Amino acid sequence: MRWQFSNELPIYSQLIEQIKVGVVSGMFPPGERLPSVRDLATEAGVNPNTMQRAMTELERDGLVYSQRTAGRFVTEDKVMIENAKRDLAQHHIHAFLAAMFRLGFQRDEIASLLQQQTQEEGLSNVDSGM
Amino acid sequence: MRWQFSNELPIYSQLIEQIKVGVVSGMFPPGERLPSVRDLATEAGVNPNTMQRAMTELERDGLVYSQRTAGRFVTEDKVMIENAKRDLAQHHIHAFLAAMFRLGFQRDEIASLLQQQTQEEGLSNVDSGM
DNA sequence: GTTATTGTCTTAAGCAATTAATACAATAAC
DNA sequence: GTTATTGTATTAATTGCTTAAGACAATAAC
């Protein structure tokens, strides 16, 4: 997994985001065991507590669960994962449209801008950079 | 102007964002005089230094300029404003698409989701809430 | 020319959140 | 039963943001 952080948001919340994306995108399949908090922390280059904090919140959401000393696992509930994916998408869509409206764009302008961009972006569909 | 802040980002950077949107959306027309730093700060409910910090950065970008004691003004350079608007839009578009691709959506799925959403959102075009 | 307004700068203090260090608890593995 | 691994909890240090108070400089307004 490729970890990268900006300094615009707390690291722990960026961890939450990235792990969540990993789950809903299928990079971490349902039921799969995650590396230990310590290993993940080392891999991501953060303090174990920071990773732990992210995990705690993901657990609250139900996307992962921990088994005392056996480790931590992705939920097997595929519906929940689908819902999480849908919610994330909805959030992005809504925020995006709101931002564009605030800038003064109309619906049709947004659509045409998007079409241009998707065409350019089209070839590198898999690795979207960012 | 309606000021509102989340606790996800520093207030000063939210100020920058909101003022910038005010300029590129035409709420603050080119050449218009802005209220004084002290007044804006009072209006937004922040410390004058925080508002000053935002203004300093906006000035670096060139969107506003200050005239010693006469006050601070929106740039008259309409091209610059247009460019800023285009850049903001590009940024939102790129970030949005990248996020959706990361979630595992394909181009056509994104398009159809967006169309659904714009139809729902359509009626309240002006005040996009958020 | 005096005054009030405005932008600017400096210093410091307070506060909240994040990160770090370390210790503890439970249990799987052997 | 011992050990190593894991999740968890506690406490402390650090960091950055915000606010505060105040002074200075320039000039528009009168």
C-alpha cells in the first residue's frame, strides 16, 4: 500500500481515509487480516498510536474489527462495504457540485468541463495519481 | 457575506478560500473596496490578526491589493480573476475524478451518478448549501 | 495641520490537537 | 507454562493555531 500525506489534515484522519478507500475499493478484501498496528505504522511511517487511532475510528464505523491478539480484520459484511462506498461517492459528488456552484458554474458548464477532463484523464484510468 | 467555519482546517485558510470564492464568483466585483481588516474580522468573528493573515496570502496571489490607508481592493485584472476561477475549477474537477477512480468507479459510472445528482440538486441551483 | 482610519508588525500567551513514549493486558503459538 | 505478538490505555511532549495587546506608519478626511 502506498501511503502519502499532506499537511492539510491530521495524519490520523488521512489514515482513516486511505484505509477506508482500501477497503471499499477491494484492495483489502472482506475478511482479510490486516497487518498489525505496529507493522502498519512502520510501513506508513507514523507512530503506532496514530495508526491505532485511525483503527479505532474505522472500528466504530464497523469496517474492521479486532480480535484481541489474533489481529484485526476487514468486515465480512459486503453490504456494509458497498454502503460505505456509496456514501463516500455521494459525499464527493455533493461536495464537488456544491463547490462548482459556489464558483458560479452552471450545470451544463460543469458537465462539459467534466467531459473534457475525463477525456484527458481517460488514458490513465487506473492510477489516478493524486 | 456569510462566514462559516469547520474545524477541519485552520480558520485562516478557510478565510482565504471563502474570500477567494467571493472574488471569482463576482460577489466581490473587480476594483471593489473591501471592508477594513478590523471590520471583516468583527463580521467573521475572528481575531483581526487571523483576517490579516488571510489577506496577506490573497495579496501574494494578486487577487487583492492594499492601498496604505485607503483600504484594500479587489484586483481590476479580470483575466487574473478568470484564471483563478479556472484554476479552482480544474483543481476541484481533478480531485473529484481522482477520488472517484480511487473508489473504483469507471468513467461512465461517474457520469451517470453525476447526472442523477445534478437532477436532484437542480432545483436549488443558486444556494448550494453545503 | 489635526484627526481618524487603515494597513502592518511584533511579542506573547493560551489553548487544543497531534504525536510520541511507554507500560499494561490478553491470548495465540509453541 | 512460557514467550511473543497483538490490541489497548495512559501520560507527556510537541506543535501550530488563534487570540490578545499594543505600537507604528501612512494618508484620507476634515
